[in-house]
Amino acid sequence: MQRDPRAFLWDVREAASAIQSFTAGMDVQAYVGSELVRAAVERKFEVIGEALNQLAKVDAFTAARIPDVPQIVAFRNQLIHGYATINPETVWNITQTALPGLMRAVEQLLHELG
């Protein structure tokens, strides 16, 4: 039985919300200095990437409405498989610049899909 595409969107929303919660009130120096927060954030980015990867397989049309899905999946692969070392500042910048837009896109889709 195939999973409802909304479930993948929900996973993305929940993981993104957790990242925002984990990093609330932090600046880049505090983030870089906290191995615990960095590990938690990276794990949630892995969840986001996997959910979007699966969504693209199940419902390519919906996945295509989310900006940068291939790059998000590639970021997940880098985190998991260590193809290239990703420095904490890069993860922080993604958290601050790209994550809010991803959340808006996912919220819009969840609203439209009911």
C-alpha cells in the first residue's frame, strides 16, 4: 500500500519545525559550539531529504511544486554518506535562509491537499 503524499509533507513540516525549535535564540557561534544541536539539526535535515525523495517517487507533480527538491535530497545524501564534509556554518546558513521558504511551500501544499 502506497503512503499518502500528505504524510511525506507532514514529515517535512514536523522536521523543519523541530529544526527551528532547536535553533531558536541561537546565533552561528552558539550553533557551531553545540555538538548536540548540530547533530539534531542534521538528523532532521536527513528526515526532510528522505521524505522529499519518497514524495518525488510517489507524487512527482506535488514534489515538483517544492523548490529545490533535488538539492535537498543531495544535501541529505551528503549528510548521511559523507560524500563531502559539510561545515556547520553551511548547515546554519541553510537553516536560516532556505528552511523558511521550504516550510512555506510545504504548508501551502498541505493546505491545498487538505
